[in-house]
Amino acid sequence: MKQWRNRISIDPAVHHGDPCIAGTRVPVSVSVGSIADGDPFEELMTSYPQIAREDIQAALRFAAEAVNRFDVVPLPPE
């Protein structure tokens, strides 16, 4: 999904201005984090029936573009 702008919203009045799936209070960080943890899309859609597969794909695209906009700072070794 190349276009995420119609599926992701940032509104100071919704979830403290965190990026959310448009029309919901589901933060992008929750959907991206769940997918990163290995949860299948279907599990996320069952937990949040108000979101669709395309919403999750939009959240992933948003996250990918957000990472590209930040300067990378080397992390110290653990």
C-alpha cells in the first residue's frame, strides 16, 4: 500500500495526538508492535474489529516512512 494518508490520522484530541488508524483510537504503535511481535493480521483484526487489513498495511507504511525521516543515531553496544 503506497498511500496511507487516508487511513492514518494525527489529531491532538485523539489519543494525545499519537498517530492512529483513522476513525479509531487504535494507535499505529499498537498495530505495528503486534505485527513485529509475530501476531498475524487476523489476530489484530479480531482484537480490534474496527480495523481492516488495509489499515494495518497503512500503519506499516506510515512507520516505514516515519523511520526514513529521522536521523539515525548509533546506539551504544549493550
